[in-house]
Amino acid sequence: MSKTLKNLSLQAVKTENTKRYKDKKRIQFDQAKLDVELVFRPSKRDEVIAEYISVFQDAIKNGTALNESGLFAVTAALIVKHFTSLETNAATYPELIELLAALKDGDYLDKILGSFDELELQRMIEQFSQANTLITEEMKKSAVEQKRANQNKGKSRKAVAETAEGSNETDDADGTDISISSSSPAAGGKTGARKNAKSSETAAKSPKEDGHEAV
């Protein structure tokens, strides 16, 4: 006789999810403790990626200098922010870099990153790599728009000068191409997720340090 199965319900799904994602690892420090999630909810991974993209869109919009080390730092900072019990309000590009630098300087970062499950880190980092394609496109678009704006300014100034001087010189705008290549903060999946996450430790810098656009 076949077993009678109950119809699936939302409540049943929630109950199952609670059991699946309840396990945590507690880290003990000299003066504090921290809980680390062992299994990352797919929905929370998506939330992390949405915030990651938003952080860089805002940074580009505000003209913040971006660099590869910043990509690494923000990646690791968001993982710590969302998958541990760490209390923080860090939300912007400079704030997330500052968060990671503080954890590194306090000798907390190694132990925290080393406590995550390797497979969960790998899955998260693969999503960061995919999101980087969108970020790269935003950077390209921003660079092209900025160059176009500069060219238009140059044309306007030249036209004013020609009018004032009665000159009929022809405007010869510069047509140099702009190309920005993508840079993945989690590239090199074959080298291991934890290695990629930990590489951000050396990338943690003060927001006030000089930075170059990711290439």
C-alpha cells in the first residue's frame, strides 16, 4: 500500500526551512562571542548580491574612486555582515571597507572567515563573480557618459571662443575609445573559496587612501 502524502503548505515549507538553516557555529574571542551561519539561505545570498550591486552603483554615482582591493574588501565585509551575528550598520562602499579593516586590525577576521563552510563560501563567491559583470557594465557606462559630457563642455567653450573672436575654425573633437575591463572580486574558483575570501584581508584599506578604477 502506498503512503498517503500530505499536500504541501507554506507553513510546512517554513518549518522545514527553519530546521535546515538553524545550525550555527559559535566563535569565542577574549572579550566577546560571535555566531556564524553554517548554511546560507539562497534568499539571503540573493539579498547580499542585491546590496553588493547597490553599493557599487552608489559609489560610481558619487564619483568614488574604485579599485580591485576595494572589490575584495566589500565582498568579504558583506559575507561577514550577513552571515554572522556581528552588529554593524555599515552600508556604503567606504563603510564596508572600514568594517573589514577594523576586523583585520583587531585580529578577528582570520578566525571569522575560517569558520565558514567551504562549500557555502564557494556558492556565495560564484554569485559575486556573476554580479561583477553588471558592475563592470555600470563602470563602462559611467566612463562613456563622463567622456561625452567632457567633450560637450569642450565644444561649448570652443564655440563661445570662436564667436567672440569671429573665428570659423572647425571643431575637431577627440574620438579616443574608452574601455574598462571587468575585475572579479571572487575570480579563480579553482583556487578555493576560502582563499579568495581571505585575500580580501590584505585588501582592507582606509576609504581615504588613493584608489584607481578597476581594470
